[in-house]
Amino acid sequence: MAEYSICLALVLAALLGMQLYVKRGLQGRYRELVDHAAKQAASPKQYEPYYVQDEFTVKQSKIVNEDVKYEGLTTRDSLEDSTVVKGTAKRGVQ
């Protein structure tokens, strides 16, 4: 009985160890299938998150006019100050 349990444990350990390789192999086959189908349909390539070029616009607006008076009384008026930054950022594998 002990021999059977040891053999069963070894078989289960081998199956668990092979799970990663089998899963990656299947994912590779699926990727090849999708790429081949996309090539046949003349559609663009599948999204790849590691090679993305982003365009961005950052807008910042600040409206503050602070006046401190006698005895700590503070008043704030509105002024306008804005900044706009445009650019591109290319992300790659780090």
C-alpha cells in the first residue's frame, strides 16, 4: 500500500510540473492560429501591450489668489493659470 501511495504521489508531482509547459504550448498554438487567421483576413496584428506608443495631453489649471488680512482673516480670489503639455511616450519591455 505504501508503494502505491509513493507512486501516485510521484505521478501527481510530474503532472503538476508539466502543467506549465502544456499550458504555454497550447497558448502558443492558439497565438499561431489567430495570427494565421488574421493574415488570411488581412486584418491588423493582435494587440501587443509591450510595444505601445501612446500620445498624451496633460492639462492643468490653477485658480488661486489668497489675501491674508489682519487677525488671520484670509480671502481668496479667482485667477486663471493653465498649462497644456502634449507628447508621445513609447513603452517597452523593462
